[in-house]
Amino acid sequence: MNTPSALPPLPCYLNGEFTLLPDAKISVMDRGFIFGDGVYEVVPVYGGEPFRFDAHMARLDRSLGELRIANPMTHAQWRDVVSKLIASYANSASASAQNVDQLVYIQVTRGVALRDHVMPEHITPTVFVMSNLMKPPTPEQRASGVACVTADDFRWEKAHIKTTSLLGAVFARQISFDAGAIETVMFRDGNLSEAAASNVWAVKGGKVMGPPKDNLVLEGIRYGLIEDICRKQGLGFELGRISRDEVLDADELLLSSATKEVLAITTLDGQPVGHGATRGKPGPVYAKLHAGYQAAKAQANRDSMASSAR
């Protein structure tokens, strides 16, 4: 049985105060609890530094704007809270002997009000932030790739909002879990959309292709990063509709997310992905993107150290 006392005593931030997870409480009338009326962000942290923080803040602004919730803090205030929480987590007893790479979870709900579907005005948003140990793909998954399954995209048509209303994503991820796979690759009207908790990329002829940035896909922070890496690695990059047949005929298929970074799909619905010598194996484009991703992380940390030294 899950009880508040079963939660680890890890640091978190709730409505202006730093506390511990077992002591963090919200009202049962919070609209995040009643309606899932809120948004969230997940920021990866490498070597104690949040990665692509400004891009995460920009997406938080977009999501809050779509829900007509005023951002309760400036970007500088968010960075201050996140930085203090990162340091607090790294110094906690539970994390002291572990990898310091973290995932910071940010959630903003509309706030507390009597239950009514209409969006109430002039209420204070609820702000919650916590950090946890990052659990990246295993070395075996990096070397061999992962299995995924496909499904129709049955979620709502505002997938571009990073909302806490995640029941559709929960059902989608359960499909792959029940099949012993890592992710569920979804299609809407015969075209690729995304996975339950990842963006999906198809590679053909050395070109990296992704779905367009519209209301049917959450624009992952890695969209911009992968485009940057492709440019530096001399790879083609294109966004547009990708049919199911094009996905099934791709040379490589990739997942991207804050935790997975970039990860090769090597089996889809039980069939090996790709052609020729790399069929069913991580391909050369994945290798370039993974290497480019690690270089971007290292550069971000160097930039942060240089900025701190000034």
C-alpha cells in the first residue's frame, strides 16, 4: 500500500517553500488533481547543470499560454529554484553514493477552486518541483537497440501541450509494456505522430525525418537539438508527414526524449528494422546522433563552467 510515509525523504519545492516529498501536501480541490488542469516540464541535469534550460522554459511558456495560465515565475526565478533543488538533491543521503545526473520535474496547475469545468479567474497557480535520479538506457540497450510496437493514436488533438492530463499516454505506454517492448509508436490517419513518452524519427538515405511541429505532436526539446546535430554531422533533416509505409521501410528508426536522449529502435512489432548489414541493429545515423548528443552535453557543461568563472 502506498502511503505518504513510504515516499523517500527527497527534497522538493511546493508553492514557495522547500520541503521533503512526504511533507508536501496540496488541496483535494486543486484543479490538477480534479481535472488534470495543468502542465509540466522535465529537465535533464548533467554534472549538476540543467541541459537546454531556456528551451524548456520556452516550452513551459507555450503550454501555460495554451491553458491560459499566467506563468507564476520569471525564467530567472525558475532557474534559481531548480538550481537549489539540484544541489539539495545531490547532497541528500539517498543520492550521495549515486550518479549525480538528475531529472527535474516541474508542474504548474491552475490552482485551487470549487469544482467547475469553467476556468476560474484570479486564482493562484500551484507550483511543484522535484528532482530524481536519471535512469538512462542501459549499455545493452545502447548497443543492441530496443523493441517497440505500433498503435493508432487515440489521444486528443492538442498533443502539443505538455499537459498533466496523461491518461492517453498511460494507456499507450501500457500497450508496449504488456508486449514486453520499450515504447508504443503511434499513427494518426496513417501518418507517424509520436510515441507514448518519446518523439520518433525515421531515417532514409542518411536523412533524419520527423513529424511536423503541429498540434498532433509534442515538440520535444530534442527537435531543435537533433536538427543542430544533423547540421554539424552533415546529415539531412526534414519535418513533414511520414506515412506508416515509410516508417516500416525506414533504414533506421529512433526515439528521443529527456531520459532516452537518442535511442535506436531495432525491432518494430516483432520485425527487424532497416535493411542490409544493419538490419535489426543500431545504424550509422544513430551512432552520429548519439555522439553528437554527448558532445552537446559536454559543451553545455563547459559553457556553464566558463560562465560561472566570469
